[in-house]
Amino acid sequence: MSPSKLEITRTISPKPLTPSASLVFGKTFTDHMLTIPWEMNSGWGSPRITPYGPLSLEPSATVLHYAQTLFEGMKAYRHDDGKVSLFRPDMNMKRMNTSARRIALPTFDGGALLELIKQLIRLDNHWIPKEPGHSLYIRPTLIGTQRAIGVNPPNEALLFVICSPVGPYYPDGFKPVALYGTSEYIRAAPGGTGAYKLGVNYAPGVMPQKIAAERGYVQNLWLHGPEHYLTEVGTMNLFVVFRLPDGTLELVTPPLDGMILPGVTRDSVLSLARDHSAGKYQLPGLSGQLRVTERPVTMREVQDASQSGTLVELFGAGTAAVISPVDRVGYQGQDIIIPTEADGMGPLSRPLWTELVGRQTGKIPSDWSVLVSE
Amino acid sequence: MSPSKLEITRTISPKPLTPSASLVFGKTFTDHMLTIPWEMNSGWGSPRITPYGPLSLEPSATVLHYAQTLFEGMKAYRHDDGKVSLFRPDMNMKRMNTSARRIALPTFDGGALLELIKQLIRLDNHWIPKEPGHSLYIRPTLIGTQRAIGVNPPNEALLFVICSPVGPYYPDGFKPVALYGTSEYIRAAPGGTGAYKLGVNYAPGVMPQKIAAERGYVQNLWLHGPEHYLTEVGTMNLFVVFRLPDGTLELVTPPLDGMILPGVTRDSVLSLARDHSAGKYQLPGLSGQLRVTERPVTMREVQDASQSGTLVELFGAGTAAVISPVDRVGYQGQDIIIPTEADGMGPLSRPLWTELVGRQTGKIPSDWSVLVSE
């Protein structure tokens, strides 16, 4: 997929831009898309940027039968000075290859794909909203397109990238969400695919999520095992903050045990918190001692902490919302109330959010920010 | 999806028939396909039979991102007198609706879809191979086609049916297969989707199956839990036959505990064996007492029976091979040898196979056989 072989066909009928105020996540797409075909014998073909439009797929294409699909979610941010950047895109390229290996789809040169994605963003640069909290959501996808319905590594595949301008996750300021602690259905299990960003992790969650919504909760909090270990939320990783007897805050997130997606935001939160904890860096406005731990957490522990007043906060971390505070968790017929402060956030989520958004939008210089255009 | 609204557009360039001897499973497709669109507001649209050809799908179609797909596998058999029949197709229609509910895809009138499938088969009737052991494999598929990458019940879907002429699973007579007892990867887990015929159950098995193949085994035998319970093979359900101290044969299959696909062949085997056991009917050539049990079986039990000489046989049951005898199972670095007789089969698999194939091909009259054309 050599970027030097890129062929660009510009649209002759550019679409009108959707007003930023009426953007709905994942509904509007830019003028162009990137496609790169793969074939078992010849490998990756020439990349093409063409007008956004339908794909022609044989009805026997294996993605349609056996769910041979994986994807990534990343964002391009417009800085106040007009520059455009991506946030740690190398992490997405690496994870996409890890996902590909797990379901026997072809791997690729992550640096080359990133360069091609930058070209696509530059071409559709005017689609990146200028308003605060807005961005361009980028969706690289890799599908098996073998024209024969055998269950095996496909002999044909297609990598495509589409882009969607998106508004802020919380247009009216932070709004904490309610999660439904779910143990009757699962998202992942040991030996399964929970640690990979595969399509197969999503379809099975739609029906349980409908049930959660009917009960007044926004998302499922997937619990594992008879101990009801917290895992993740499907669209976000989870963090819990406890206050220890000596006043230290303990930031806890479940370990990457094979059932949890290794989120880019998760990794960034841990990295910032650890650097703060080690004194290498100061999280803005955070005082007191901080301990950072990757360890299993049970619902019992969350419940006990809530009752004893040592539960400080619980929040999700992901590309869509960056940080998403939780104010209650439905569990075994009752609601566990999670503290939130007046702005909807908490003592640790607030500085983490400020720092992450600052780094994403160029307000805080960081080598996590990768420039796409000056 | 009213059959009375069916619109048929016949191909103007029929393809040459593939010689039966060179058929490879799932590679050749007939001249026509059936498509039925669904839309949240208006429901199922008019069914259409059109020339077999590519589907046009938006790159944002949810099937390509979140694996919103399910399918069925069924076969049309040509009888010696030229009649064509399906085998228990009502079971497939029912299961397809069960699958749809599990991932929030639209359900449908199974009788109506069956009628439409019959029309498709009649139109492509000349594609059904005449040779013994051959058939027309029918693949109804239902995909989410919403043009927006949100994880939710899709507002658009497409049901399509394609047909593929197939040869016998064992062209040179029965050949027992070797299975790889797999516990390091899983196919299903409690609370998951193992009991539904969804695309998501297949992509994750491709890489483990590659590993099994590299070690000399044909398929993974998926084991569950620390007890290593036998579950199924991914393309087949499993049956084990033990000889009890009094000489009775015990036919055992794991129960439908939510992790196992409720196979049509599995149900048929159980039904025939139970009727034999109850004296309502005589399995051809089977003498002696038979006990039929749905109960959990561990690898330890299979291993012990192999060592003590009470393991009679182990076989898979599915639409593709009907009955597939197993002659060894790789387990914890060793091979458990499973008895097979000179023809590759065993005392129970042989009469079951004979009876099932007889009923499928019209040689043995049965209400399981549903005529498509006279």
C-alpha cells in the first residue's frame, strides 16, 4: 500500500457541508474515501482516494457471512490556529494490525496507512468543523471480501477509510451517564476476542443495550464471572477512583487480561496519572497523593466503597467522549450512586479531561499530537 | 415480504453449468438470487429475484463495521425421479428468526420466505446436480445496512438468498476426521451467542482453525470450562457413543445450554435415535439396546472410555457432511484414538447416516422432506 502509488480521483460534485449544530455521530460523511484492495497472491494493491460512494460486494463476500471485519476509531482535531492534528495515531495503526492477525485478515505497514489517511484528511480538510469540541471522526475498516463462502482466511480483502465530521459528545456540557451492570449477557470471555477491535464484539451487544436503555441506562457495564468483575463498557474503558484511609486517591482500571480493549484514551489516562504520581508532571489542579493501579475490581468493592463514602468517582475513557463520568450503576435491581460534582465531573476526571483535550487540540504541546496539516 | 409481490428479472446471460466433478463448496453460484429489503418505517419491501450479481453497500453499512449478520445453511436434494425437496426447512426459518432477535435485526414470516426460496430453486432448478451425494446448498443471509456507524438496531436491513451447487462432502467414501481439542481459544461462552447462527461465531474461529490445521487436525473441537466439556465443532454438533456395562449403547450429545448451535441434523439424529430407543421405529441394521442422553460430557470421560475400551464412536452432525465420523482427537499433546470400522463409520453413525440421507433424497418417505418441485 505504497503512498507513492496513491491515485486520487476528486469528486466533481462536492456535497454541501452539514451545519455543525446539526451533526449526528456517524451520519454525515465527507466527499472522499480511501480504498486499498488486497489479494492473497499479489498482496496490497494501489491505494485510491475516490468520491465517497457505495462499495460493490459479491453476495458471497465473507464479511457478509462470517463477520470478517475490524475497524479503528480516531479523530482529527482543528487547532485554533487552523492546524490539524491526530492524537497518537500510531496506536491505532498498531492495534488495527493486532486485530487483523486475530481473525486472519492481512496485516499492513501502519506508517504507510497513516500517511494515506493524512492525504485523505488534507483533501477533505474543509470538512473538519471549527467549533470547540468538534472534530473529524476517522473510521479505517478492513473486511474480508473472498467470493466464496468457506470459513477460512480470505483470499481477498479491502481496507477502506471514511471520515465523518462530529460534534461534541456532550453539546451542553458534561452530563454524567447511568450504566447497567450486566451479567446475564457477555461482551467477552477468556479465550475470546474482547481485546481486539473486531466487528464481532459489537453486534451481540445491541440487544442487551436495548434492554439497558429500556431500564433507563445509557450503556451496559459488562461484568465478568461469578465475582462480577468490572470489565468495560463496549465503547469505553472504565476507571474507578477510591479514597484510601490516608487520603490518597487510588485510580483503578481493570488490567488488559484479554477481555478488555486496549484503549488509546485508557493508555493516555494511565500515562498521565502515572507521571503525576511519579512527580514527573503535574495534572492541572490536582493536589494530594495519587496511586495508579491496574487490577481487578469487583462490583462488591464499588458497592462497599459507595456505602462507606470512599468511592470518589467512576468514569469511562474512550475516543468518542474522551472522559465520560458515571453517576449511577444499576446492579442487582438497585442503583449504586456515584459521586459527581457540580460540573458533572470529579477531582481526577476533570484534570485528566482538561489535559487530554488540551493535547488533542494543540492548546497543550505534546508529542502525542501528530500534525496533518500546517 | 409477500410472495405474491415477487418480481422476477431473469438473467439474459445464463452461466455455463460447472461440471459436478469440479464443484468446490461455496465457490459456484447459480444464475439468480433473491433479495428483500427492510426499512424500519415501512417494514419488508417487495421481494425480487434478479440475476446473481454484486450488492451495492454504503461504506457506512453497519454489517461492515459491527458484524450485523446472520445466516442459514440448507440444501435442496434431487431425487432419482427428478423431484426436488428440502429437508426440514421450517427449522431453518425458525432458527433464522431466533438469530435475528438476538442481534436486533428484523424478524419475518418464515413461511413466506420459504415460499420465495422455493421459487428461486425452481427458477435455478437445472443447477441442482443429479449425481448421488450432490445437492444445491442454499444460503439465506440477513445483514444490517443502516448508512450510519452507530452501534444500535439498524434502521435498514437486507435479506438475500444465494444458491451454490455442491458435491458430496466425502467424494471418495467416508473419511473420518481428526479434531483438535481446543481450550486456549473459545467459540462461545455463557451469556454469549453460541446458540445462534450469527456471523460473529465464525470469524474468531478462523485463526484457531489455522493453528489446528498446522498441527494436522481438520477442525477445532471447542472445549468449555476447566472441566473441558465438549461443546461442538463450529460447523457440526457432536455425538459420542459409549458402551455401558450391560452392552447398551449410550448416544450422548451436549445439551443446548446456550453455547451450542441447535443443529437441524442434531435434532434429526436425536429424534431418530429416541424413536428407535422407544421402539416406535427401527434404525436400519441396529441391534441391541440404545439409550439417548443429552448431558454434559468431559474430555476426561472420553479419554477414560477410550482407554477402557468402552468408547464406541464419536461423530459430528451437520448440514454439510450429514454425519462425519471422527477417528482421533488431539488433546493436551496426545491423540485420543476413536474407533472406526472398515467403511470409516460405526455401529450407530452408519444407520443414522443411511436413514438421514434416505429421507433427504426421497428414498425413504418422510414428512421431513418438503417438495419444491414435482
